[in-house]
Amino acid sequence: MTSIEESLGIAPLINAVGPNTRLGGGFVRPEVARAMVEASQWSVDMAELHGRGNAIIRAATGADAGIVTCGAAAALLLGTAACVAGLDPAKMDRLPDTAEMRNEVVIARNQRNSYDHAVRSAGVRLIEVGVPDRVSGPGVRDVEAWEYGAAIGERTAAVLYVARSRSGPPLQEVVRVAHAAATPVLVDAAAELPPVSNLRRFVEAGADLVAFSGGKLIGGPQASGILCGRRDLIASALLQQLDLDILPSDWEPPAGLLDGYSLVGLPHHGIGRQCKAGKEQIAGLLVALRLFAEEPPERRLAEWGDRTNALLAAVGNVAWLEAKLISDALRGDIPMVALRLDESACGMSARELAFRLRQGTPRIEVKIERADEGLLICGPTCLKEGDPAAIGRRLGEILGVRNERLRAAG
Ligand SMILES: *Cc1c(COP(=O)(O)O)cnc(C)c1O
């Protein structure tokens, strides 16, 4: 058997959601797939490979240093571990036991999310600040920079800032307050690429560490990510991920990462050992990053525009549906198609329609976060050519085709 469809007995689905982990993340570019295949046949000194990665990530992000991780969540764990342990191998070896260490991370209450488990995995406690009263109160105020300052104390290891388009206060203000207390700021920017300008934006705003996903829209392997920022923190993060089963006297540190630091010793397998980045992920991510940084953004925007237009055309005749072009609520630059179902007229809820799309052949996944309003949203970023037509066909099978003549007569 040749294809994995045959040998594993599983068919891919049509993904009108986006590069969500649940659906396998984004697609790697062909050059990335080739790099991964090549690297899979290498034996390589992983420290040396990370040293090359450091140079490439520095050039792409403007940060002092950077490493490839096996995802943004891994980058958050490693970044937190770095803020707690610094370059002290004894502390590294004790994590996640952080007794007697700086073991608190300050976060805005409205930025809490399920990925902050990665930060807590390092053994820290989250200290929440702000009163997000937009749901339960007047909806006027939220978190302000001084509240971070008031929460930072001698147990604070870091401030965690989740960068989304609606995050506030501005990162620069949080950085100013944190740095006044000599506290590093770790930014979760997992899903903020593209735009390509965000590769540099958070570093330029003063972040000490920034975590990006490689497996979302930059075209890297699904299980890849980047941690970039201050060199001492990146060096600590790498030491806590690298396999160091070598005599310390024989070890060659990765180029450019540890120069100038004197370590009392090398840690044993660190807290990051369980999220090691393989050579295939590293090679693939580095090729993806270079291509992403060089590519004119218009190219992919045009491709996504073509997919949404094809989808609009494909659903134009489906009964009970109105299709409209919208832009992503969080990412204004990505076009989306909103399908409004006339629920009462057709006797089916949008949620049930999504369920039937998921159960059919081919399986189709759409965004259901606005299903309560009768809306299903389709995004273009993980649609392949031919997918829009297949979605239109399947919707036609479920809902029927509009009778234009009746309509005209009515
Ligand atoms: C996707 C995401 C993550 C996790 O990224 P992985 O690369 O899948 O580990 C973390 N934080 C936010 C905000 C995300 O959107």
C-alpha cells in the first residue's frame, strides 16, 4: 500500500475551520515536507542544530535568541521554566517543585485561557489581576497596567501576556510596569502569525520572551513552535529541553547561545524533556519560517480570497441559506464566509446542520461559535482547491436546492 489513507484506513476531512490542533493544524509547504523527509534521515548533534536555529530565528524576529519548540504550548512551559530557574541547573533539576523559588506568574483575569495550563505545568501559580466586568457588570473597565504592578512582588517569576487583537492594556504599558520591577514578560503570540510583521512586533514592544505556533498559519510542522527573546532565558529554556546525556567536559554548547555565561554544571533531563522538538520539526520549522518571512503576504491573501469566492459561488443555490463575506472576528485580514440558515423555515438548527456536515461523506468541519445566531462560519485557510465545491454539493444534499422559478413567481 502506498498512501496513508490506505495503510492507516483513514480519510482526511474538509476543514473549513482553520489550523486548529483538533483538526490537525495547518498545512506544511512542499519545501517544508521535503526538509522534514531529508532531516529524518540525518543523525545530527541536536545542540548544533539548535545553534543554527538560533541564528535563523534571530534574523527573522529581531530577538536576541530563539529556539524551536514542539509547539507554542511547549514554548510557554519552557519560557516559564526559564523565568523560574534562570541559569541555575539545581533549580532546573527541581522543577516543577518551585518551593523557595519565584513561583508566581501575573496574568490579566480576562486573558486566562486553557493554554495557560502550559505555564502552570512549570510549577507556578497564576496571580490574576483586573476585574473583567464586560459580561457581568457595567462593561466599562477591565485590567489596567498599575494592577500588574501592584501584583508583582518578590515571588513573581514573570508576567504572562496573551496577545490577541483585543488584548489590553497595550503590551508596552505592561512591559514598562514589569520591567520597573525587574520582571520578565512572556507573551503568548501563538496564533498571531500572519501578519509577518508580528514576528518582530512583540519583541520590539519589549517582551522578554515570545511564543509562536509553527503549526498554525506559517506553514511549519503541526508539532512545532518558536520561543524567542532574551538570550539568558532562551539558553535556560534550551538547557531544560535538550538531552544532555554526555559528560559535561565533552559537551559543545550550541553556537551563540551560551557564550559568556558560566554554568556551575549541566542539568539532567529537564522539565522540557517531555516536549522535545525532533530534528524533523526543527528543520521543517526553520524552512517554513524563512519562506513565511520572505513571501509577499498578498499571495496567500489572494489564495484565501479565491477560496472564499469559490465557496460563495458553490453555496449560492442551496435552499434556506444566505451566504455572506465577512472577516474573521479576531483576524480582520482573513476573509470568511458566513452561512445564515433560515432555521425556522427549514426546521433545522445551524448546530444540527454542522453535525450533519461532520457526519457525512466527506466529513466537513465548519466553525460553530455563532451557531446560536443561526450562523455557520467557514474559513479558507485550510481549504484545498475543490473543497468549496464539495461543501456546496454536500449542503445541497442536506438542504436541497433553491427553486428559482417559484421564488421569482412568489
Ligand atoms: C494555539 C494556541 C496555543 C498552543 O499552540 P500550539 O502550537 O498548538 O502548542 C497557545 N496559545 C494560544 C493563544 C493559541 O491560540
